[in-house]
Amino acid sequence: MLVKDIETRHSYIFMHQSMQSDCINDSHSINMNDWTLFYSEDLDVTVHEKGANSIVVLGYMLDIRDGDLTTEKIAKKLGQTNNIDNELNYINGRYVVILNKNNGLYVYTDASALMPINYSQTDKVISSHDILIKEILEHNGKTINPVQEELLGSFDFTRYQEIFKFNPSLKLNLKDNTFERYYPITEIKRKSIEDILKELDLYFGEMIKWLKKWDNDIILTLTGGYDSRVSMALTNELSGRIEYVTYLHPNLKRLSEVAKKIYEVDIFITEALEKNFRINRTQVNLADYNLKGEEREYYKNILQTAHSFPLIDYFKNERKFKKALHIKSTVFGMGKSDFPLNKNHNPETYKEMGEFIHGVSNDALKLSNYSDILTDYYKRNLQSENVGKGRHFFEIFHLESRMGNWHSNVTQETDPELLEFIFVNARRILDLLQSPSIQERRDKVLYKNIINKYWPALLFVGFNEKAFNLDYDKLGIDTTKYFNGLKIYEHTNLLITEMNENTVEIKPDKEEVGPEFQYIFKTKNKTNDSQKLTLKSLFNKENARQYINVSIMKLNEKSLISMDIVDLFKGYDITLEPFEEFMIEINYNHRFDKSSWQQAGRIEISIL
């Protein structure tokens, strides 16, 4: 597509017909009410019409509930549903949707705006490239100024004033030119890892089915961390046809010592994965590739970032890919809670929310009008206090700014050589990633369990370290549990039952009990606050003393308290300081094989 003298590939412009568009050439067009969509030859566009209603999809879609559905079939279903907001929760892919229904015209994006989208709300222009909006507006007599350099790539800023990145959690009503937030719309519910895995298994199965039908090249970017390992595990059934790609840094001398160590670990891990799993891995030395001359200047002009010109050169000029599927793992950050623990875990006010803004330059933070910039950002993006509805604002901002802006720009660099695919780029899955407790997310419990289910051997190669995990039990796949800030990391021969939101019960896991069995419970306070606990047995038979003894120990103090389980019926209080650990050991002095003696060993642990 050609706009004035600027040619772009994999591009589109959606603009109001009151604007002059005679500067747009070499494009296809579709009229929708009083708007017109212009798009380039190489952009995949799906149209479904029924009477006066229509829907246009730019890019590709997949339904995580049915991997057999094509983009055409999904578009038809979306055009007919009375609740597209909810339906889109289950649609993965890389797309922009324009819905013309009941005289209304709406614009939606995929869950993280993988398909780049920029807008000028006042002038009614939407486009894949910020520079195309600039050219259209200048053609219509408007002066466009560059944005402050300190703000480039942060919040929702593009390179130009009054042209912003489209927030993936909002929809735009073009009839009255207003945004409306449709994610998140409901309070999030905490779920157990088991329940989350059960639901995810259905969605991952359908996505794997969809991937098997992909009729072009598939690559997966592989690093030494958790995120790409989860993606790799999910491709187990397709590993024979997937090319796993890693990159060598073009200039190691420029890296800090910390960065060099991280880089060395990445190389160690990816080489270990190739050697031990015999995958088809390509190691790209980025020093061998770069854009030069006019081609380099061209990309500097049309792109909002210069993240990696060597990658453009490699995939476009060396490999000559055309719409190969690129499995990435960036959105997995939504399930890791990578924020400081010493801050409020439930930010609700604007002041508290502001502490979790990230990806903003230090120079921007020093601007005299920074507070006004932040306030305007909140208003534009409808980020009210408690916008997350139980989801952490750190994740909301990560999704809507870091993914919706920076990452969207990065994916555009290799259009149309690569089309990005991310297993978790659907709003329903994003909610599931945020459903475990904060500590479970920080400890990657869900991700370890996904790997364990789909390709368990991958767990034996270290994560972000030069090591092999030869002790499977230390991975915490089956034994680690979390409860109200407590990490229960060992429970030998014990059943753990959550009685309510403040109490758990432990008891022997079998009716047959005796001194030959160890019954050990270990937990750690994983919060920054003191935790007051009460331990209480449920056994109060005076004539049954001396049969069961209970030992309680704070592991850092090595101080042991020992008592008969009958005495523990009165309760025993203990205070755990931040990150302090303690242990309970239940000792039977005789062997029994009746359920009543199993029940006699019950202990309740309550958080006050």
C-alpha cells in the first residue's frame, strides 16, 4: 500500500469518509457505513456479510474451544452472536475486528494487540502504522508534532502527538467515537492449580490440533527461561516439524557483566535442550546480519522501534520467509507476578497503582509534568481505581502498555515474514494465569505443572541457570501447596484439606498409622507481614494420652516444643515473621489400623 510516497507491507488504514483519502494508492478497500478500510495486498482480510450487518477480520483467529474452526467460520459466528465481548474471550490469534451491526460500528483487537493498531481519536483514523496516520492527517492540512523523546515507547505513546496505541482491553464505538472497557469486566476468582490445569488442558488440546493443520513453516523462539519452556512443552506432539530458534548477541562487549552471565546461561540451556531432546534448533548469529543503506533508512522511517534490524535481515533477506508462524512466549509474563513483594499487593488507589508503572524511562519520571502525563494516560485508557477487579494492576499495565505498545511494535518489525502466535493470547486464558495466589505465580507452580503434563523431561534442564534438576521432588510439582500467604512445601504422608479461607487441616493419609511412618508438615511465611497462627488438635480423650505426640519447631531458631496431642486440643499460638519457617511432626507411639486413630491425628492450622 502506498500513502503519498511511503510504501508499507502488511498494512491497513481505517478512516472516516470525511477525510481526504486520494493520497492512498495500491490498496484494496471496503466501505463500512461512513468509514473506509484500505489494506495492502499481503494482509489477510476476512469478510462476512449478512443483510445490513457485516464483520471484517484483519489477520487470523483460532477458537480455543474448537481447533477445527477457520477464521472464516469464527468471523461468521462472531457476526451472529449477541455477545461478541464474551465470545472474544475465547478467540486467540493476531487480529483486528471491525463489526458493523445494528447501525453500530465497533473496533476490537486480540487480547494483547499482537496485530499492531494505532489511532487518532479526534481525527477518526486508525492504522497499523503511526506514520500512515501522520501522513493522512498532514494531507488533510493538520500539523503533526513529534512526541517528547522521553516518552517514546512508554504508556500508549507513539512517535507523534495525539496519535496513540490502541489498548487491547478496550473497544472503540465509532458511532459516538468513544472507548469502552470490556476486559476485565468481572471479579477474578482464585482457583486451585488443579482446576486451572483441567480447564487449560481443553484449550491447549484444541490449539495443538489447530497448529497441526498449519500449512506453512513454524518456528519457536527458545531461551533459557520458563516462558519459552512452557511453549516448547506444548509443542511436544509437533516437535518434529518445528524449528527452534535461538540468537547469538551481535556485540557481547557492549553487555554488562550481569547481562553476559544471563546470556551465557541461555546458551548453555538451549544447547542442552538440543543435545538431550534432539530438536531441530537453529542458532542465529545476529552479528552476521543487519540492514544497510536505503533499506535501513526505510525501516527506521516506517517502524516505531528498531528492536532488531538483524532479525529483519535474517528472516526477510536470508530465510525469505512469508507468513511463517512464529511461536512466542512474551505474554506468559501475565502469570508470574514479577513485582516487588514489599509493595501493596492490592493496589486500589491511583497513588498505589502508580507504584507499579514499569517500562517508563528515568528521564520520563523526572519530567515536571509527569503526574499530568500519568493522569491523562489513566483517563484515555479508562483505568479507574480498582480497574483490575481483583487482578493486580501490575499485570493490567503490563498487558495494556508493555504488550499493547512495545511488544506490538516489535512484532511489526518482521511483518509479513512472521505471523506471531502465543498459546496464552486469549482473555479467558489470561484470567486463568492470574487465578493462582501471588506466591504460586512467583514460584511458577502453574508453569511447572504444564511442563510436567506435556513434556515432563524438560523439567530436568535448569531454568535460568547452568544446572540439571536431577532431583524431581525438589521441583515442587506435586508437593508444594499455597494457603493464604503460607507456602506448604513438605507434607510427608499427610492429607491437607482447606476447611475455609483461614484454616487448613492436616491428618495422616492412610488408616494404617504407626511409629514406622513419618508425618511431617513444613511451611514458610511468604509474605512481608507477620503471620499469627493457632495450632489445635481435634482429639480430647484423656484416657488416650501417650499414644500420639506432636513436635513443633521454628526451623530458623531450632527451638522444639513437644506435647501430647491431647494437650494441643487447648490450642497453641505461634507467630511467623516474614519468610520464617516452621515444622509440625506427628509421632504415633503404637501401630493402629482403624480410621478413628487416623482421625485422632488431625490438627487444624488457623491464620488469625
